[in-house]
Amino acid sequence: MTRPRCRHVFLSGALFAFSAATGLGAQVPEGRGGRGAAGVAPQASGAYDHATAPIARVVRTTESISIDGRMDESAWMTAPAATDFYQVVPNEGQPITQPTEVRFLYDDDVLYVGGWMWDDGEILARMARRDQGVPDIDIFAIHLDGYHDHRTAVRIATSPGAGWVRDEFIVGARGGGPGTGGSADISWDPVYDVASTVTDEGWFVEFAIPFSQLRYGSEPVQTWGLQIERKIRRHGEDVMWAFLPRNEPQGVARYGHLEGFENLRRSRGLEILPYTTARAEYKDIPRSSGANFDNPFRSGRDYFASVGADLKYRLGTNFTLDATVNPDFGQVEADPAVINLSAFETRVNERRPFFVEGADIFRFGEGAGGGSQLVNTRRIGRAPAGSLPNASKYADVPSSTTILGAGRVTGRPTGGWSVGVLEAVSDRAVVPWVDASAVRSESEIEPLTNYFAGRIRRDLNQGTNAFGVIATAVNRDLGTDALRGEMHAAGYSAGLDGQLQWANREWAVSGALAGSRVTGDAEAIARTQRSSARYFRRVDAGHLDYDSTATSLSGYFATISGGRQRGSWTGGLTVDATSPGYEVNDFGFQSAADRINYGGDLGYRMPTTGRRFRNFNVSASAGITQNFGRETLGKDMGLSVGATHISQYGFNARVNKGFETFDDRLTRGGPLARAPGGWSANLSFNTPPQGALQPRLGFNYSEDDAGGWRKSVNTGVTMRFRDISELILGGSVSRSRSPAQYVTTVADLRATATYGNRYVFAPIGQTTLDLEVRLNLTFTRRLTLEVYTQPFISSGDYGDLMELAAPRTFDFLRYGYDSGTITRGVDGRYAIDPVGDGVQTFTVSDRDFNVRSLIGNAVLRWEWRPGSTLYLVWQQSRSERPTSGGLPQGTYGNFHFGSDADRLFQIKPENTFMLKVNYWLNP
């Protein structure tokens, strides 16, 4: 069998369900009879023992296997069946309520899996797009640890009738949920064949998974890690083959074994995925202020096209090369709308397939406190970060930087080693622009940049212990003085991490240590020192040293955590420190430096299902945050409670108390201020996942000792119709009042109490409505439609302007009341005389705002041949953020749903249409 008849998509959504005829039954194995495993699970009350984990056997076959979900070939009966399955929930350790048998066959090219899920009750099934969460249907899944490294595995799951599939890459030998554990990466989209039949006796599944889609060792005789799971939704029953109690550490390290592989032939290791895209953009191009001519670069009806290719090639026996040429990294779903009034960058998740796949190898410090993200691939191909000259009126600025190429080599040689190397190059962005006289010029606003990341990790003692190292480098070819003053010439980081577990994984200690160094022009390094992550120019911070002539900056990050992770009672302690000079934002993600965090938690979880509750947990936590000047910036403690009733209704609640501390970010680089204490609470409810209607509801409330507060309601409902459609409605509404929102800083030598600057604030009241509507339609196994829209409305009403009265306080002087005078001009700006003597005044604009945004997209996916997909995408966005300007006071800042909603649909839309076609080749 050179390549199976692949019946589901590569890079696309869900599958259609078979309409099973009553007479199409699977081959009935001899001795079916019994109703599941006999007795209590072998490890229901004892610790996990790797040597006695369950064993299944795979048998080589020469018979041709037809993937039709019937398993009527005689070869299936030559393979021994895995039959002993035990409940994780609701009745932990008890045999499965419906008998299940799983068999394994293989030939030179393909691993075959057959599952017999006998069932004398209602079988829950529907169609859904690939990788979608489906809490309402029955599921059968297999987990394969091909390297048998006890750390990584793949999971392939399907439903009755094979109307849905999910395939994911799993990393982790610690916690993560009953029976499975670890973290999952659903970007792994292998090409394989699956079929299922449903009869009055149960439902039956047949997989054909090419070895070319799996990763495994090179030994002549091999044993793989194996886990098998089944979910019987009408009972709320989760079942595992390699059983472990819920209060035990879960994950790949606790799998059973699949024995019997001999002389596996190395599969053809080359896959090529060429693609072509076309894009049309229709948007209103406004005339720039100060120009008497239209934009010469954009007409409002613009068209683009590109071609490229992705490549995957197996290097030897244990390494894989992934490469891309002129990659198409367009996202089919826009990033969500958000209002950011802080000084910190908003973190956006990576969604581009090339970078999402294989990202697990570059994770650093996980399990060791907060960790540090040294590799954030959203930096590659970012929007150009340089500035245009002030004279520019129109410019042809791209939304992202062109990625010339990217490559990744990953592998797992023998001895528990894992290796990963990532290299990418983004092109320089030379942008044409014109001034008010229509004179054309060019400016480079993003340099040619090289990104590199290398990672080595070794797992020992069946994944119980591990250590690793990582290194990253970013090098830029800065060709202009402007660029040299705006960004680093180079940024480097390196780190080591590890974990140690003992007493059968009952106790664990994890740690990580990383260092960073950035180099560049003195102005670029000075910008970094002044950034919101560290504020080196804080006048009252004796532990910070601002050096405007420095051409480099170095720092470190360190963390250690440890505790008990097995049993009903768990808990631990964590300490981490980020030095003031630590900076990894060239390739990683970091919002703050100059921090030391201490934390601890203690929790109890109900070991088994009781008479009234499936699960119950309670935990307490406490934490303290300081900077390197030993100033306390945070101190809190909290209590959490969660429970799920036998009926599968449940709740989660948390109460948190924060104590009065200091804030070294409130004044945006000015002196320390006081941070008032306060408290917060949240409560959420969940309902049974089965059925056509699934509502959800949550509440949040917080307040502080200075009169600030926030309250919000989150609600939604999932509705399912005719087994092919799903409508998800969700949203939140929040109201808040902050007693002191930063506005600006004004230099004034008379402000001696605050070191020659006036730090201007105002209270702000904010109301936000955030809605989400998502419709998923699954027409056939290969054809799906997703429609998504997010209306977003927010208003901000600033109160009386005021200034910080003194450092280390939360006291303010209101202009016109406590100090000075304030007058609003016809242009909407406030003229402020802070003393009232007319010697020095300054102006501040009216900051009241109303934000209205509507983001929507529709994506049609069609798998027109195995592994090859056509995408048709429509994206629309509407947005505006008007401010008061010269309009009467009160024009903006007030939330009026009716008028805001009407205005939302009056905003001129921006429409984008995209067509992408790829073609999967496996020569």
C-alpha cells in the first residue's frame, strides 16, 4: 500500500457522518460475550509501575486491508485484542460499562487500528469540523509514543460514523487532565484514512495511518508507548486503557506499551505542499490632512497574488526538515478587538501553521514557576517597526514584513535526546512615501533580519527527569541612522532548564536560568532602558542605573519551584526573579523586568466520585511581588472552590484579597506611588455537555480601597441543529471605574515634591460590550463553512484632571479645586495652570472616547483531494475611535447601546476576499 485512500483533510475542518445501515455490522470477534474488564483497575489504589503497565501487541499482515469501518478481513482476528478498560470518571477504577476491543496490524507502509465499541444504548454522534472541541459526542482515540521517550506522543480521535476527527501532538509527562495529560498542539495535521460504521450493536472504527506521518525510532525491534481512550457521553463516562487514578500525575510517561514492531521500513520522507493565493481588498482610502491629492499608492480596490511552497523531508532516521519558501502566513481569523490603556504590549497568540507546528520543542522553563518565553514567533514577519519622516503624507506601508524563507530541523536521536533548530529571514521594508507637494521619496522602516533558535533537551528515567538548553539570536542589518536609533542591532538569549521527580513522581522540583544581551546604538539602548518593562529613569529608584551612553544591556531570569503533585493533597512553592536588565523582546515576549515573585499554593481534590459529586476541589494560594529595590509591589491571597455534580452541572468560584503595596509603573517612569488594597471575586457555572442547548454563565466583581471597581457578566449558549450545524453565541458586558488613569507627564521645575515633573491623571469610567457569534456548518466530510463575527463597543469617560501630590502616596490634587486653574477651549483641549499664577501653563486633550468595532470572516474549506485544500475567505472589518476634539463636552465617553450599534453599521466597511489552493505531494 503506497498511500492510503485518505478520507479526511489536511489543514481543513470536520468530516461527514456515515448514515449507517442496520445490516452493515463489523466482524464479531470470538468470545465477545463479556461486558468489559473484570474487577477493579490494577493501579486503582497503588502507585504507577512502568514495568507492569498494560501491554498490547501489533501483528504484521500481508492481507490487503480495506478501510471501511467493518473490519471483516481475517487478518484482524490474528491480532490479540486490548480489552481491559477502566473508568476515570465517574466511577474511578471500575470496569467500563460497555465492552471495547482494540486490535493493531501493520505492513510495510501503514499502521492499522481497529476498534469495536459495543453499545446497547444511545450513541451520540454528529458532524463537526476537524480539531473542534466536541463535548457532546462519543469518542474513540489512540495515543502513540513512537519514540517511546515517555514525553511526546500523537493523539488521533474520531466519533461514530467518522463525522469528526481530531489529531494533535502531545507534550508532557506531568498533569493535564484525567488519563491523558500534557499540552496539546492541534496544528499537527497528518494525512491518514479513517472509516466508521454504526449498527444496533455499537459502533466500529478503522484507521490506516501511514508510517510517513508518524515519528519513531530506528531500532529493528521496537516498543511504542500506547494509550487508548473512549468517551461514552450519555453516561459522562471517560475510560482509559492504561488506567491511572485522577490524583496521580498523568501524561505520556504513564502510557502502556505497544509491542511487536519489527524491521519497520523507513517511509518516504518527502512531502511538498505548493500553494497559490489571490487577494482582493476593497476599502475607503481617506485623504490625508494637509494634502490636496488622493493616496497615490492605494486606490481602494487593490489586488495581490503570490505563490510559494512548504516542504517536509526526513533527514536520516531521526530528524525532519521543515522549510518554506515565500510562505503564506495569512490568518483566516482576525485577532480579537481589545482596548489597551496600559503601558504594556498586548500579547497575541501565534496562529500561522508553519510556526505553530513543532513549537513544543522550543518551550522553555515550563513547570518551573512562570517560565520565560524566549521564542515568540509572532516577531518573525512583524509589522515594520521603524518610523516614517514627519513630512510623509501618504506611504505604502505593508501590514507585515516579507518572510524570505524559514526552516526548522527537529529530531529525537537515541538516548532520550530532543533537538530543534529554527532559522528564518525577513526582508527589509523600503517604503515609498510622498510629502504634501507630492514629491516621492523612500525610507527603510524595517531592516533585513535573521532569527535563530536552537534547543537541546534530554529526558532520563522514562521521562521522570529532564534537562535542556536553549539559545536564540536576532541580527539586524541596520542601514540607516534612523533605524539604528529605533531598534537593537542584535539580541541574544540563552538558558538551561530541568526537572527532577522522585517517589514515583509524587514530588517534583523544576528550575530554569536564562540570560539576555542586546546591543546597538546608544539611543536604541536608551529607549530600552526607558521602556515600560523597566523604567530605568525612575528618579527615586536607587537600584536602577540609567546610562544614556550604553551600547548594550544584559540581564538574567531565574526560577525554581517544587512541591507535591500526587495524591488528594497537592501544593508547592515558587520563586522567580527577572533582573532589571533582562530583555528578550527581540525574539521572545516579556512585559516586565525588575521583578521578584514568591508564591505558594495548597489544594485538595476529591480522589474518587462520591454519592453527590463527580469531583470537588479546593485550593488556597498566596503571593508577594517585589522589585530589586525590595519595594513590595504586590501581596495577595486567594481561595478557590470547584465542584461538578453527578448530573454534570458544576461551578467554580474564587475570592482574592489584595493588600496595600506600592506601584512602580503607575507614573510611567516617575516616582513610586501607593497601590491601594482591594478584593475580587468570580463565579462561573457549567452545564452538561450533551444535548442541543448548552448555556454558560459567569460573574466577576472587584473593588479597591480608593473607590475603584469593576463588574462584568459573561454569558453564552451553544446550540446544535440537525447534526451538521453549531451556533455559538457569547458575550460579556463590563463596567468599571479606575480612580487614577495615567494621562501625561509635564516637566515643571516648580513641582519639587515630584522631582520636577507633574504626573497628570484622571479617573475613568469605562463600559465595554464584547459579543461573539460563530456558526459552524459541516456539509460533508470534506466541505465546511465557518462564519465568525465580533461586535465590540466600548466607551471611556475621563473625570477631573489631577496630579500626583507626592511620591509613595495615592493622593492627588484636582486642578481647579485643590490647585491651580483649568479651562476648556473651543478646540476641546484643557488649558491648565497648575499653580494659578499664570507663569506656566500646559494643555491636555479631552481623552473621552467611544470605540466601535465589527470584525467578521467567513471561511469555506474544501478538501478536493487527500491533503490538498481550497480555502475561500471573506473578511470584513469596521472600526472607529472618535474623540471629543472640538465638539461639546460630553459628546463622547457615554455608552449608548442603541446609537452605538446603529453607528457601528454606518461605518464604511473594509472587505478582503482571499482564495488559496494547495496541493499535497508525497513522491
